[in-house]
Amino acid sequence: DSTNGSIEANRARAIQLLYEPAYEQAEGDIMRSISEVYKMVDGRTLRVVQERERVATLLRLLFIAFSGALLLMLRRVYRALLATLGGSVDDLYLRIARMGSGDFSFPIPVDESMANSVMGWLAETQDKLARIDADRDKAEARNRRLSQLYVALSQCNEAIIRCSSEQELFPQICRDAVIFGGMKMAWIGVLDEHARYIRPAAHYGSGTDYLEGITISIDEDEVIGRGPTGTAMRENRPVWCQDFQHDAMTAPWHERGAQFGASSQIMVAGSG
């Protein structure tokens, strides 16, 4: 019983201590210390947040400035590249690909301010290559034409050896000139010494209707005597007419030539 009484006395004493001013003062001191700690933590956290906000704002400003500088630099690089290339990369690639395939039919438009650029040099190179290509085509065409004429001449020489009369020779020569010489139509005229007119004696090819009823003189005083055929016979030399339908020399026969489809290029050789 004495033990229980002691416990009860201690409990009563402990309860009494909870309500004493000293306990309340000690409790208040502890709570104030805790409150001050909380305030210090909140203040430090606020300062850290504010510092991070200032850093984030500075980084955003730096990023904006860097982006602006980058865009300005890219614009300057693009303008410099455009001035160097003279056009877009895709357009330049397309032009080079066409030139590489031998296609020079598409001109390269280049402004005068871009003359000293890759596109300008490419346009100049294409013009040179196009001229070279055209000259080569002309040379090849001329060589083919000469080869045809040599073959026709060879055939005509053989015909002269084989044939025994003009009636046999003249048609053969006309035929060889068309078949081997690549001519549209060939004809041979014989001079009537008394009338001084040339009459067709043989012909071969397309458009021979042109010769039906044609009148050609060798008299220089007549208009029909100053054409290619009359001039060749009179002066004993070859005469070339590059544009039959527009040459003043062939004016008397323009209507006939248009009607029967005469060749725009005619060669007439004189005879002795």
C-alpha cells in the first residue's frame, strides 16, 4: 500500500508540475525556438527560390539573345551562300545534273549581279559546251554530207564508165545523186543552142512535177536567164542557192517552187 501511495503522490506531483509557471515558461521557450527554426527555414527556402528565379530569368535572356544572334548569323550565311552559288542548292544541283547528262537545251538565267557566282560560271560553261556541241553536230552533219556526196560521185563515175549513151547515163546519174547523195530531187538539163533555152533531159526523186513546162534561159538579158541554172551554164561554174523560196535569183520560179514543193536548197553545176 505504501508503494501505491508513493506512485499516486508522484503522479499528482507530475500533474502539478504541468501547470506551474516554470513549465509553461520552458514550454514557451521551446516553442519559440521551434518557430524561429521554421522561420529561418522558410526564409532560406524563399531566398533559394528567388535566387533560382533570377538565374532562370538570366538564362532565358541569354537564350533569347543567343537565338537572335544565331538567326542573324544564319541569315548572313544564307545570303553569303546565295551570293556564292547564285541560286538555291536544289536549282544548282538540277542544272549540274542536266549538264552532266549532256542536256544543254535549258538556258540558265543569271542576273548580272550574280555573274561572278557558281551559277554564273555554270551558265558560261553551259554556253561554251552548247556551242561546242552545236559545232560538233554541224561538223558531223557536214562530214555525213561530204561522205554522201563522195559516194554519189563515186557512183556517178562508175555510171559514166558503164553507160554507153546519154539516154542511159543521165537517168542513172540523177538516180545516184538522190539515192546516194541524199538529195530530194536531181535533174539534168540540155541546152538548146538555137533557142538558148535549157530543157530537162532526165530527172529522179520527189517533186519532179516542178520540171513540167519549166522555162529556163541562159540569156543574161532575160529574167529567166539570170537564175542559178542559167548562170551556171553561161558562166560554166557551180551555183548554190541556199534559200530557193526567198532568193531574188530564183524569183521567176517561186510560185512554181511553192506549188510543187521545190527544195529550199539547190545546187546547179555548170557544164563545159
